[in-house]
Amino acid sequence: MSTIDALPLPDAETWQDLRTFALRAKRLDESGAIRLSVTGNVLAVIVAPLYGSFLGDPMPTVLGMRTLRVVDGTVDGLDAVVSLASMTDRFARGLPGDLLLPVPPTQVHAPWAGITPPRGGWEHGGGVAADILIAEAKQGIDSVAGALPDRPGAPVLSEVRRHVWGEPVAGMDIPRGAAFAADGLGFLTPGEIVATFAAGPWQRISTDRGHVLARG
């Protein structure tokens, strides 16, 4: 467990950026977790809007990642997985005058945190219109809602979500769940072209606001 108890942020904009990302991730997974990983003075913030809950689960693993800067290398090596609820609670306290963002002291177990996407070997796959991904995300949300009976139990909800979010985006290898994550995390802007990449079983979509990595 990390002994680093606060992140030294460079400015209020970075604090607000991280707050917005955490709040959006919590809307996608109320009981989810967030990983804070620092290398040098680069902070990688990772969440998992979708992931399998057991070995062999067909739900695709979908990670959302945003990179930000910290002031210097004093927190190099931080690697903490904490609940999104505890992280958003830190932001609810308001902008700290010293721009030190407290790291929640209690880490949590997240099944997806041990999954490491490839760092290199990504092949550029061209691009896809953001409007297509936004439409796929909306269609998926509507499909989940339309397929559920009144008062569905957890097993039924999970099965419907696995089916809908595991389907590929039309004409692509990217699971629809990646579109859901990219849209929900605020990475997509209508009218833009989103870069796509592939590395083995992994697919990635990237914009200047963040990355979504998916493995079916």
C-alpha cells in the first residue's frame, strides 16, 4: 500500500479536470474504483466502466484512462486503487488552498486493476466518427433499458449488459461498451474523428481528452 497521502496538483484546472473525470466515472459505475498511478510527474487515472465479475465472464473489459501532470516527481511510484466514492468525497470538500489533493487512505480490491494492457505495439487502425460512437452508446443504453423486465434481478441485468455491450460497433472490432465508456467519460465531441488502434486482443480509441482500451 502506498505511503503517499496527497497529490501535488499544478493548478485549479487540473483539480477540476480530475474531479470531472471521477464524477463521470462514478455515474457509470456507482460502486466502482479508480486507480491513481504516477510515473515521474505524470499521473495516469484509470477506471473500468465495464469488466467481468468472474473468470470466463464474457463481459468485455473496458478501461478509461486520462493522463494529467503533478507538480514534480515527489510522488513518483504512487500506485493506489481506491473507491470512486471516497475519491469524489475528497473533491466535495472543495479546492484545497495548497492544491494538495488527499489520496484516500483505504485501498480496495478491483478485479480489473491487475489487468495490464500493452504499452507498445499498437497499430493504427484509422479512425471512426465520434458521432457513430455516440450513436452506438445511446443505442446500447436504449437496448439495455428495452430488454429489461420490471424489477430485474442482478443476474438478468448482468446478462443483458454482457450481451449489449459485448456486441461490436458496426463494421469494427471495437465492442460497443467502448463507445459507452468514451461517451460517458466525456471523451467524445460530435463532428470529430476518433483515432483507433489495435494490439493483440486489445482495441483502443483515443482523443485528446482520454483513451478507452477494450478487450473482448
